[in-house]
Amino acid sequence: MSTPASRLPKKLAKSSTRSTDPHSLRFSLFLRTIATLATTRLRLSRLLSAPILRSKHKGAGFRTMTSSADVKFTTQIMPLRQSDITFNLSAAPLHPYDSPTLTIRPSETKDALDQASHYLNETTQPVAFPTETVYGLGADARKTESVRSIYAAKKRPADNPLIVHIGSLTQLRHLLRTSPTQNDKDLIPAIYHPLINKFWPGALTIVLPLPKPSPISTLVTAGQSTFAVRLPSHPLALALLLHSDCPLAAPSANASTRPSPTLASHVHTDLGSRIPFILDGGASNVGVESTVVNGLVSPPVVLRPGGVSVEEIKTVGGVWGDVVVHRPGRKDLEGVPQAPGMKYRHYSPSARVVLFENVPVTDIVRILDTPAKENVKNKKVGVMRTRTWSAPGAETALRELGASEVLDRSLGTDGEDISRGLFAVLRELDGEGCDMIFVEGVGEEDEGLAIMNRLRKAASETVVQA
Ligand code: TXA
Ligand code: MG
């Protein structure tokens, strides 16, 4: 990586102590500053525009070297620390994130956010960044070429629209305003005000009418007349959104069909060498993606269950007390637009995932049919336990079925813990080379709805006991 501008004066001061004449010292300092700044700029602009990046990464992390035609980037992972950032939030009666500002102290965090902002503003390459739900792969939602590079890196189908992330309500209003005389108050539909007050910043995405004309690229919306938007709560996501001053279109930063990433290393596994830059903010705390709601229809619909539960949304009251959950085959919701992404295969590790719904650990062997039993023989099998399965019980069952090796993992019994660990453990067991993964399902209340939604998509088979 080129030398950050903030470090230049120190270096120059050190090298110039040899000179004794204060005038020549000042002049040589001047010349060297110009020369060094010029090379730094050159290096930086080369770095930012070159299709093949050969920069050395500074932070702890990973590098992927170029090797095939498909492989283009030396991916840098840059660590960020929340303690380097201070937010000044808006005072009541405004929403705290109406027009927040931030201060970033000189640090590696500042360097990383500067670089990420350069990528977003000066190139068409996307940047991976942490959010509280899962890691996102972001690009300026207003620039079609930048948004195109997200679809390319993920190999995502072009008819699956992206969520726009904003760092403030002011940023959202800029996207909604079609004339300078519009009243700020009218820009965000009133139906969403109670949700915004309660759940933003956070794991809730709302669907808004796309203004005409709209600054948002048509690639973001995949041609729909609406767009989805979220104000995340992760301080590093907010810092990136505010520091770059970009509304970011950002899907989860996994390769299409793979489980969503909750660590920078997951992003690197899927997209290393396909993207230049990953901001590392540690583990995502929620672990499943945001809830997507459409309040433009009556009754309002949850299009994708996620980090905010349906029960929590109902506590808002009014029309939100009647919110319904979109499920395939629901006759009363025919004609209601769904989340286009929900039709795609998703969250799938390479291992064969078998989901057990309502099956006590003591019934695993009895309930499986003969082909399923045969499938386990001599296989390396992972187990993901939740609320009732015991470790010895699950392992005993799998040994009885002839598994050659058993890797047992508990996700915990609490809904938040299960959500947090879900994708990470699927990825871990996959990475260990498991042929099959047996997962204990949960009830669909609270966090359970999003958990089961993800597990059903990940599973190649579901075993249900009435
Ligand atoms: O938590 C999250 O939502 C993460 C983080 C990065 O913010 N993002 C995420 O994005 O999960 P993605 O692209 O993996 O999922 C976006 C979902 C898809 O199911 C998509 O179809 C739906 O949102 N969506 C986007 N725009 C929509 C729209 N206008 N109407 C209905 N659904 C929409
Ligand atoms: Mg996704």
C-alpha cells in the first residue's frame, strides 16, 4: 500500500535532519514534499484504477495472488476499530440519525475508511464491509458501472434487486427528492415513521416507491417500481456510509447461493481475488440478514423474515399490528409483490444439509428412511444442535447409522445465539469437509421464523415429525 498522507510529515522530518542550513532545509523539504506527494498520488491513483492490484496489505489478514483469467485482485483485508470513531447524533425531537456527523481520529481505521471511500468514489470496484446483520458488498447506488461490479463479483442473477444502505435520514431524503421545493416531511411515507423511530438504525429494510426521476441506478432495483432501503446500526457501516458520503447498494458479501458471511474471512473465502478490498470489523452480531417489509400494500407484508422479528414489528401497533408474512402458496397474498430474491437457491454449503423439524434426538435413527440411512454410512457428518438435542445423543445416533466421523457443534438454545452462529457454523462444518450436516430445527416464534427460513433454504432434505 502507498504511504498514507497522514504519515508523510514524520518521514520527511526524519530524513531532512542531515541538512544544517534552515533555508536549504525548508527548500529541500518543500521539494521532497512535492516529490513524495506526487509519487504517493501516482501510486494511489494506479492502485485505485489498475485492473490487477499488486499492493501489499498493511493489516492482519489474507492475500490472494493472481493465478487464472477469472482471478483479478490481490484482496486486502483492512482492520477497523470502533473506538477510533465518535458520532455526534441529532438532538431530539429529530431522529438521532437525521443528520449525524462523525469524527475519526488519525489511525489505521481512518486510513482504511479513506481508502474505502476512494474506491467507492473514484473507481467502479465494490468494497466489502461489516454490518450488524451480515457483511455487505457495497458500491455507490447511483453509479450503474459500480453496481454492475457487485453483480459480477457475486455472480448474482440480474433480476434480484439490491438493498440501498444509508447513514442518515438526510441521505435517504436526497434519494427521494425530485424537486428542491418538496417538503422534507413528506418525502418518507408516513406509514414507515413508527418503524423508523423504533428499529432504525437496525436490521429492518423498508420498501419505498422509486421516485421519478430517481438518482438510483436501475440495476439496483432490477427494473422494479420500488426500492429497498436500510439504515444499519453497525458503527463501522455507518462510518463508511457517512465518510464516503455514498448511499451504498449492498447485498450480502457472499458468492451467490452460499451462506451469508458474518466474518471478513468468510467474505475472503467467497470473493477473495474477485474484489480488491474488505473492511474487517469482527463478527456480525445478529448473524441473519435484515427483515424486509413492504408497507405500501394493505395489510403490510414481511417479504423476508430477518433480524427484527414479526412479533417486534407488531408491537408498533396500528396497521403494523396486522402485518402478515409472505409465504409461497399463500392464496390471500397472490398478486402482492414479493422479495424477488426469495425464489433463488440460497445459504447452501457444499455439504448435504438435512434439517430435522420437531424430531427428538432419540428418534433420529427410527425416523430416517432406508436411503437416508444408507447415505450416512462411512460419511463425515456435522451436527448443529439447538434447543433439545444432546451431544452424546446425536453422536450415538450417527455412529449407529455408520458415520465414520462426527463433528458436533451447539448453536446454543437462545434465539439470538442460534441466529448469530447459524451461517458461521454451516461454513465451518463445510470447511472441515463434512459430507452431510444434520441440523436440529426450532419453533417459528420470534427469531425462529428467520432461522427456519434460512435453514429450509440451506437444506437439501427436511425430516419432519408431526
Ligand atoms: O441484512 C441485510 O439485509 C444484508 C446486509 C448487507 O445489509 N443485505 C442483504 O442483501 O441481505 P441481499 O441482496 O442478500 O438481499 C436483499 C433482499 C433480496 O431478497 C431482494 O430480493 C430483496 O431484498 N429486495 C431488494 N429490493 C427489493 C424491492 N424493491 N422489493 C422487494 N424486495 C426487494
Ligand atoms: Mg444475500
